Amino acid sequence: VPMGVLSCVRYLMFIFNVLVFAGGTCLAGVGVWVAVDPAGFQDIVAAKPVLTVGAYLLLAVGIALSLLGFLGCCGALRRSRPLLLL
């Protein structure tokens, strides 16, 4: 495999992991917003009793995706196979 292809794949993995990190951070931010101020969020979305459980679920998924994206970025930059497999 030519070296240019491997370099391109490395940068594509880095960009994809940055997008996963950004998405996880946004999800965690929305989860914190809903957990702290559910009344402000209920103005946008119909009021549901499941909103508090959903807020903590969004927060947990957002943190997990952020961590996964961060470790993926580190793995892509360092060419670390264990970090990429995690």
C-alpha cells in the first residue's frame, strides 16, 4: 500500500473522530441543559415525564462519545492500534 494512501486514511480517521467528539460534546451539552433547566426545554419540545431520564441518558451517551472520539483522535495521531480498537 502506498504511503500516501495510509497518510490519507490517517487524516480521515482523525477528522471522523473529531466529528464524533464534537457530536458527543453537543449531546452532553443538551443533556446538561435539559437536566438543569427542564422548563426551558419543555417550551421547545412537548412536556413529557420521561424528560429527566432522557436528560441523563443524553448526558451519559454524550460523555461516552466524547471520550471515544478523543481516544480515537489520539490513536490516529499516534498511530496506536489499541487506542483505535478501543
